Amino acid sequence: MRHDYALKAAHKHRLRAIHFPMLPIVINMGRVICDKPRHLTFYMYENVIFGGWLAATIKSNQSGSELWVATFHIASAAEAKRMAKKYGVVRTEKF
């Protein structure tokens, strides 16, 4: 994640420094949906530390040679459920 986007995520999505180490965990262990071409969105419920859902979307460039973080934010249970129902689950959570 580029520094400028991390600052935007912190400001726009109310993320704190403690949230950012969760990004690779959400990607490695979260529920995955494909909501747009070349986009994967990961949802993970983290009860012990945050008591709620985190969501991250990664996208690839046109050639598929690079991956970018499109968004990283705090999500709701309703959002995670709605997106899974609408787009289907590519991978379930790894717990």
C-alpha cells in the first residue's frame, strides 16, 4: 500500500495504526468475493482485538502483472453478508 493511500485510509475510513498490520491477515485468511472484474474483496471478522469486520479490496492492472490495494476499511456484518449473497463466495474464511 502506498503511503498516500494509507493516509487517505486512515482519514477517510477512520483506521488507526493498529489496523494496518491486519491487512495481510485479512487477505490471507478472509472470506473472498469477486465483485468486479480484476477485483477481489476480502472480509474478515476479528473479534478478539477489534470486535468487528475488516474489508480489503485488491485489484490487478490490465495485464495482471501488478496488484494494488483499492480499499481497506472497517466493514459491517450487513455489508459482508450482502456482498457474499450478491456475488457469491470464492473462498470461505480460513479459521
